[in-house]
Amino acid sequence: MSVRTDPLPGQCISETIRLKKQIGVGGMATIWLAEDSALMRDVAVKFLSEGMCDRDEALERFHQEAGAVALIDSPHVPKVYGEGAMPDGTPFIVMELLTGVDLEAHLAAHGKLTLSQTELLLSQLVAAVSAAHAIGIVHRDIKPENIFLTGPFLSDDHANVVAKLLDFGIAKVGIDGRRGLTNPGFVMGTPSYMSPEQLVSSAEVDEKTDLWSLGVVVYFALAGRLPFQGRNFGAIYASICSREFPLISVLRPGLPEALDGWFRTALHHDPSARFQTASEMASAFGVAARRPSAVALLGGTTRRWSGGSRACVIGAAASVAALLVWESRQAFTARPARPRSALVVEVAATTQESAVRRSRTWP
């Protein structure tokens, strides 16, 4: 490789692409705004950082990212238009230009997401992850910093928000390991969002490590804190191995208690006891999110009736709460045929409906 020359504003790096300005920088790469005269639009150009260009594995991962992203057919993964190299050999990727902010920055500026915002976010991330998993790609680094929001996410009117899953630089391409670049026993990723099995070895993971990471992202978006915390790798690993984390319904009273059961499944230590697909995960979240909390039942329904009917509704609500809390505290030993949260909320809904029907016939 010849002497490195840094990209400059106005520089043409191909017959059709002219650089405008640098818009991002990280440890592995820099991002530039550029104009593509062939596409008649602005694009983003990602350059591998100088310190990485003489590392064979970094170069291979950079090219792998371009190839992996180009293969994934999803509106929730940035498009790749091509790749090339500067005269000095510095590789670059030409990608879709995104305007917005990453989820980490959004949460830092505006605080926790609402339940409806979180459900929308999860559904879009699931679309990206499902498309990747379908062709044998495991992301292995899903975290708020790698989730980009391209629209306003400041109210319940957020239909224009599009989430994009970024940075497939450490993805595992080929679940059978034939194209893997990670040596057995080697750990890579962001510890706070890594599954127990990924903390042991990043090479031996499958799609369910991404589902664990999605669960941590959802928890962080709703709670404003991580389920497992620590000041260093060892402390985080110990926290995850403890298998205990605060119930989301305790951290945010008013959220459905059924979500406690959802997180117990999403963050189960045993991969076989977690949700087995991203779509199953999103479907179960939708069911849990639509179940009323005990707080809502006690605070809302009891004002509509009096006397014996109020006592009936209070008793029904208390039964619902007991069922939901019991379900959320169970230690799963095997994956059920369907999410336990779905079963419990069906019982809860039946109990509530029965109580209301009886209360309307009493004096």
C-alpha cells in the first residue's frame, strides 16, 4: 500500500462520486457526505480508518460488511451502492445517506420511549434481523448506537420513523461457520448487549444471540437502564450469570405486567428457552403490550361501579395481577409451545370479562 492520503472536500474518488465533507468518525471508519452524479443524489462514503488499513482482518471485515449489507433485502438496512479503493489502497463503501440520529443519542436527549414507540421500533428491527438471519447472517453487535432513526420520534405520532440497523462489521456470515472470521473462544461485541454464550465465544453463536441483544435494547428503551450492569467486563458477566434483573413493571409502574414474562423469555440464559425467531419475539411483545396492567384495572374500572360490583372488579384485578406477577417470576426450564405471557393474558382477559359481566347483573 502506498503512502496514505486523507480524503479531501471536493475530491473525486471515482468517475461519478465527489466528496463534500466529513460527517462522522469512529475507531474503525470515517463517513463522508458525497455527491453521486450517476445516481443524481447525495450518498455516504465509508472509509476504513488509517490505523486499520494494514490489518488483514480489518480489511476482510470491511469488505465483508459491504457484501453482507448488499445481500440483505430490507428497508431497515442501509443500501449499499458499491465499493472501491483510493489510489493509495484505502477501501471505501458507497452507501445510502441517512438523515437523523441514532437511538443512543435520541434516548440521551429525550428519555425513555413510550410503549407504542417501542413496539414500532422492535417491529422494524425484527424486519432487519429476520432478513439477515434468512440468509445466514448474525449481526452480533445490536445496540442503540447501531440503530439509526430517520424520522421524528418525539410523540405518539411517529408513523414516519424508519429505523435502520447499522454496522455489520463484526457480523457472522454463514451460520455453519464456513465463512466465519472469528476464532473459537474469541469474544467481540459490546458486553452489555451480548448474550451469555457470546460472552464465552463469539464464534459459536447463532441467531438467538441477536434476539438476546434485541431484548436488551427494548429493556433499555423502556426502562432507561440496562437489565445487567457492571463497571467492567467481569462485573457485567457476573450480572448476566446471576440471571436476575429488575422487573420492567416495577421500574415503570403502569406498564403491563405481561411484559415481565416477555423479558424473562427474551433474556433467558438458555438459548433454547428464548424466542426462537425474531418474528415470534415481535408477535409476543405485541400481545403483552396490549394487556392492561393491574394499576390500570384498579384505577380505571373501579370508578365505573360501586358496592358489590366494585368489590368484584377489585378482586378480579387482584387475581389478574397475581397471575401476571407469578408468571413473570417463573424460571423457565424449557421453551413452552407458545409464550407463557400469551397464556396468562388470555386467562387475565377472561377473568376480567367474567367479573364485569357478573357485576352488571348484581344489585
